[in-house]
Amino acid sequence: MPDHSADPPSPASPFWHDTVTRRWLASAGVLTLGLIAGGYLLGNGLVRARDADRSVTVRGLAEREVTADLATWTIAYSASAPDLATAQASVDRDSDSIRAFFRELGFPASELQPTGVNVNQFSDNGVQRFTVRQRMTLRTTDIKRAQAAVRRQFELVRRGVVLEEGSGIAFTYTKLNAIKPEMVAAATKDARASAQQFAQDSGTSVGNIKSATQGYFEVTARDGDSGGGWGQSDTPYKKVRVVTTVDFYLR
């Protein structure tokens, strides 16, 4: 006689309905657990993404007072005469006076050089005239001596040298690259202090830097534009300033 004990229950059998019901419940349970787990992971991922995107953007400032290490003094002068030779001779006398002035103040001759000459011929009531314009430039790293020379510049006028428009001294700070790293670090530290204050007020803490932008370095007169006319529009006392923009993560 054949053994039918291992055969699946017939659809007409009550055991068949129990088997189908158990399988359906098992499948539904697995699906439910999958949906719950997937929802949790998705939700947790969104929370992490939102937390990772939390940041604050602040600016940091760094300033430093420095002294110029290069002085450039340009002296413009001219002479006019009915003929070119006379005008040129007058300019040559002024050039000699200027060289003597700087030599007496202790500047090496190599620091004073002619930097331009211009000749203009024109008619004055039908009479031909010539104007010779010349520039001489002092370039020195002796800042104190240059300052002393500027204070005595009217001695040139007493010697007959008429200073024209375009004359003046400029003091320059040339070592900016040497102090840039320290100033950027100081500006970033200042930015972090501002971010920490913001984080404290909002009940969070400051994390790593998300992004940063270094602003331009600005070199200005320490006490503003001094003005004052010939040779007094600049000063050796400078202020270097940089502003950085930093985006910090919040956690």
C-alpha cells in the first residue's frame, strides 16, 4: 500500500489552510521588519546628513603694525629758456644741487639716479621757448635717513630747485610674504573664537573647518593718510590687515 504521509495537504483539507496562513504571516512579518529597518536606516541617515550640514560662517581679523623697509623719493624739476642749451644748462645745475644735497646727508651716489627727461618746444607770443623736465629718484633702505632728508627738503628750494608736481616720497613694506602665514593663522584663530561664541549661544560645539577663504592683504598708513603736501603723503609706519572667511562644522 502506498505511503501518502509526506504528500502536501489537499486544498480541501483544513491543514492546507493552516499552512498557507502561517506562510503568509511569516512573509508579512519579514516584510514588516524590513520596512521598519529600512525606515530606521533611512531616517538615521537623514539625521546624520543634516547634522553634517550644520555649519556657521564667520570672519576672522588679523592686524599687525610694521615699519617700511624701502623709501623711494622722486624729485621732479624743470627749466624753460628761449633755446634748448640754456634750458638744459639750468636743469643740469639743479641736478648738481640735488646730488650735493643727498651727498651731504650721507646717501651713496648709487642710490640717486635720473629716471626720466622730457623736452617740450612751444611758442610764447611768437617766441620759441624750450622746457626741459627731469626726474631724479632716491631709492634707499635707510628709512631714518630718508625721513631726515624729507624734513630738510626745502633746502633744495633755497638752492634754486623748484619742486614740481609729481615730487614725493613713498615708503614701502616689502616683507609681506614673511608674515603672511602667521597672520593667516591669527585670523583663523580669531574666526574660531567667533564661531565658538556662536556655538555656545546655540547649544552646540565647533568642529573642523568645512571651507575657508583668505581675503586680500591690505597695507595702509598706521595713522591714516597723513597728507601734508610735498613728500608728506606717505609714512613708514604701516598697518597690515587681513580678513579670512571660515566655515566651521557644528556638532
